[in-house]
Amino acid sequence: MSDAVRVLIVDDEEPARLLLREILAAEPGVEIVGEAENGFEAVRAASECRPDIAFLDIEMPKLNGFEVAELLAPEVAVVFVTAYDQWALKAFEIHAADYVLKPYRAERLREALARASSRRAGGAPAVDPAAVSKSARPAGSFAERIVVRDGPKVHVIPVDRVDCLEAQDDYVAVRSQGKKFLKLQTLASLAETLDPARFLRVHRSYVVNLDRLRSIELYAKNSHVALLADGSRIPISREGHARLAALLDRR
Amino acid sequence: MHPLLARKGRLGPYLAACTPLAAVLVAVLVRPGALSLLEAAAVAVPMTLLYAFLGLSAWYPARSLPLERGRLALVVITHCVTGVCTSAVWVFVGAGMVRLLALTPVFAALPARYAQEVPVLFGAGVLLYLLSVALHYVLVAFEAAREAERRESALEILARRAELEALKAQIHPHFLFNSLNSISALVASDPPKAREMCIGLADFLRQSLSVGERPAIPLSEEIALATRYLDVERARFGRRLAVETDVTPEGALCSVPPLLLQPLVENAVVHGIATLEAGGIVRMQAERSGRRLRIVIENPYDPDAPPKRRSGLGLKIVRDRLTALYGAEALFAARRVDGRHLAILSIPIRADA
């Protein structure tokens, strides 16, 4: 059946995967295209087997369910399946199709499947990566890492190793230790997840990690560039220079 | 402010208690060749009333000069001097009052007779003052005792609260939900294993409820309980979770507060094993050395694991509980060394255990 709903199962516990498989496999028109035990595997499996729906546990090794959701292709409908009820609100904020609490009845899972399938048919917006990266951390704290997908591979970059972020069309280039990672997100929405005392938007297209800032050089009259620890230079706008001066004064 | 005046309804009983004093004063003054009964009463009643208030002033020196070794001379001198002054004021005010009384013909002879009795009255005044000081020391001691009692009961409430938190924490709902989900999964595919898990879960819950009611249990029982918990978790995590126990025979006999290790063992699984793809070993070690019991719970963890909620809560519960039970005598530390997390605690061994 070519129009079968393609389903990916992600849970680090074997019995939990077993249960999902048992219920979903019995559904007509559902094809289980992959299973994963952790976040990295999930992202790899998703890029290989192109699922329509991902059933994701939240607390997992390597990447949590939210981080996985952030890295899935935007058209994949996400159903979270977890014992923790405190993430439910965040799940809906990021447009997850459903949120199923363990333990659950088979009907409940079928309901989630139906909801996710209808969303796919209706072409409703799937997971919004900007909203996800905002929600993937506990309230009141800032992101400690940035996850980036590179084909089937996932890079986890701790924020203290980030030199700067650069807007590039629909992407953000995350520059870290001489490498550049492209992430499908806007600069503003990614910057919003970071601690404003450590990361500053110095230019329309640049956010700099202040710990990596070596010096500020006068480039021309009223125009500055920032010299970073890795030797690279990034432009500073007039507003950026004012913000930088204000922040450095406070420090 | 003086405690007697600080609260309404205390002054009445206090003044009533002074009535016998007036009677004694009358008895002292009525002597042949001294005052008549009427004169004595007219002098003694108002003067007792006056002294009832003057005597209260002894509270201030009594409070500011606690009875301490090495300061006794200062205490005695201070109170004698204040006593003499108070008494002098008293006798002087009395003389004024007597002169007022002498305006009526009945008491015309009173001033002269009062003058005769001044040494007696003065002596009585000093003695009364010292009595008042003594009573005030009793009062101060009483208040201090009550304050200490209140502080102790506040500490006890704190200890109880820590106990309650510990008990609540050990019945961690997500552990139950996840375990029930595993049972739900196994019911169809592996019924004997599902049944085994049901029984394991029930055993753990029953035991943890029953030990929770006891003030202390042998470490061997605590370790057995933790092992049951880990057995249930192993059904979920499979080969990812291994357990090693290394408890010396003397250590096993030591008594510990029930469920003390539960939050630590749970942390070892939730923040340790569960963050690792390959899992690892949860190691429980304990040994007695002298009058102390040292317990170490060790597990590997992923330093790059995504941030979790609730982290640190288990450690806080253990720390609060140890403080409530042992004060500064208990030591507790959590360390991270080369990808391993160590929770180390050392508690005194109590004689009653």
C-alpha cells in the first residue's frame, strides 16, 4: 500500500517500544518504518526512512524528545508518549499532534494516530522548530546547547563553545571551533533561547558570544568590527555597538 | 517590656498575690509602743501596692545580668545597690504619704511613729527587693526554658517535614507510571514476565510502606529495598542497568533511617543510567569504620545529557533529612569524577540502634 502512514517509534525502553509496536502494527494502513532507542538514532532513522508520524518518548539518552522533534523534517507529525505530564503544555506550544501519558489504552494511542494522520492530510503546520528550541528547556533558564542536524548526523554544540551566530537566508550558521553548522531557524528565534548576558546581537545578521569577543576595532568612522578569539572578524552595527557598550558597562 | 505588664489579665492575679505581703507588713508594724492596727493598715496597704510596682523594676537588672560564674560579685553588688535605692525611694514616698495622712486628726501621731519604724521598713524594703530579684531570676529562667522548648519543637517539625518529603519522594509517580506501562506492554507478549514485574512492584511498594513507619532499620534491609527497586527498573531498562552491592557484614548491621538511600538510588537510575545508551552499573557500597557508617552510591552518567527537571531535588531531600536527624554530625557530598556520579554519606552510629 503506497499511501500507508509511515510511523517511527522512539523510546529508550524496550517494553515501551514493544507496546507501541504491538498496537500500531495492528492498525490497517500503518507501516512501522523504523524504531530508535535514543535521540541520535531517531534523527538518523527519520532521515533514512522518511516517516509521516513520529511517536517520541521525552526523557531519553543523548537528545530528549523535544530536541528530536526540533531536528525532524517539519512535515513529520509528532506524538509525544511519556510518563511525565509537566511537558504537555510545551508539547502543544510546538504544535505536537498529541501528547499521550503512559500507561495508556490502545484506543488512546489510536486516537493520537488518527489525530496525527488527519493533520498530515489537512496539511496543517507541523512542528515549528523555533517554538521547539524555546520549549525544550525548563522555564526561566536558557539553552545550554544547540542541536544541529547534518543529514543523518546530529551535532550537539554546547553554547559556551559557540563563537557567533550568523544569519544566512532561512538558516543560521552556528560558528564553533572553526566549524560552521547550518540550522534551519531564524537568527532572532535562536537568539531568543540564549542567555542575553552572554549572547548579544551586534548586527542584523550576527549574534556574538561575549566570552569569545577579543576586542572591538574601529573600522572606519562610526563603524566597528568585533575581533573574536578564533581570529575572525564580524561587523558591528551602530545599534549593536550601543548595546555592546551598555552591556560591557554593566559588567 | 516586663512580661507581667505585656499581657492583660496578669496584673490582677499578681496584685492579689501581694495581699499576704500587706498582712505581713501589718504584723511587723503592730507592736506595743509602735503603730496601732488602724495606723499599720493605713501605712501597709498603700505601701504594699506601691512596692508591687517598684518590685517589678528588678526584672531589668535580672534580665541584663544573667547568673553566670565569675560575675557573681557584680550581680550581688548591683542588686544590693539597686535594692537599697529602691527601698530608700519606697520609705521616702511612704513618709510623704504619712504626712498627708496626718492631716486627719486620727493619724495625727503617725509621722512620729513612722519615723521610728523607718529602719524596720527600710530593711524590709531591701529584703523584699532581693526576694523580687530572686523571683525574677526564676521568671527569666522559666521563659528561657519555654523558648528552648519552642525552638526544639520547631526543629522537630522540621525533621518531620523532611521525613514526610522523603517518604513522598520515594513513591515517585513517574517510576510507577513507567513501570505500569512496561507491565502493560509485557501482558500480551510475555505474560510470565509481566506477572513477575507486578509482583516485584508490589513487593517494593509494600516493603517501602512498612519500613517507612519505623524510625530506623538495619542497613541490610535498606539495601534489600533498594535492590527491589532496581529489580523493577531492570525490567524497563533491560541490560542497560546492572547492580553491584558491596556491604561489609558490620556495616549491614548498622541502623539507618528508612528509605534514606531511595532518592539516591533513584537519581542513579534517572540521572545516570537512563542518560546512557549503553547504561552501566549502579554500585552501592557501605562499610563501618569506628563509630561511623560510610555509604557510597556510584553510577555513570552522560555529562552531555540534555537538561532534566527535578535535578537536585533528591539530593536536597537527603541532605535536609540528615541535617534534621543528625545535625552537623552527618556528612553528605555529591561528586562527579570522570563521568561517574558519587553520592557519599557518612553518619554516626547511634547506641540505640
